[in-house]
Amino acid sequence: MDKNTFIYLNQEIVEKVDAKMPPEEELQDLAEFFKVFGDATRLKILYVLLCSEMCVYDIANLLGMSQSAISHQLRVLKQMDLVKNRREGKAVLYSLADDHIVTILSQGLDHIEE
């Protein structure tokens, strides 16, 4: 190290920040949560559901994909609690799980459009 290099440790700040850090397990869960948003197909599905509740058939038709591909992605989204479903007769309708998802999508789009 160069004799002019100065290393400074502010123990008070380090301890304050360390106390606010979420546990490792929560950070791992958060990383998995954000990975779900790393797939363009899943984002398309989320944006479709942002506009309207829909069944697998309608989502597949709208996105030009197979129903099995859409079902697979919906399963992933449901496992991460990003979408929910309900039965209406024989149809299963999907929608966003809650307003947090709307906020995440809206803020993400706002950020990249800046």
C-alpha cells in the first residue's frame, strides 16, 4: 500500500448499517424473487394481467404462445406469489396477486424510460 493511502473505518456507521441489513435467508429469497422478473415471457404475462384478469387460453392467444408454455410460466409466477387464480365455472382466471406487483412493474418501467 502507498504511504499516502488512508484507510478509514467509521465503526458507528458500519454497526448502524449492519443492524439494518436483512438476514441472509431473506436476501436469498429477495434474489430469487427478482430472478422471476428476469424473464421476458413472465414479464409479458404480468403486464397482460396488469390490464385484465385472463385465462390461460386468452393469454396464450394474445402472446402467440402455446397454452402449455403459458401454464408453465404461470406456475412459476404463482409459486412466487406474483399471481393468483380463481375458478369461474370450468375456466381458471389469473390475476396479479396484489398491488405490490403493480407498483414493482410500474416503477421498473418508469426507471427504464427515464
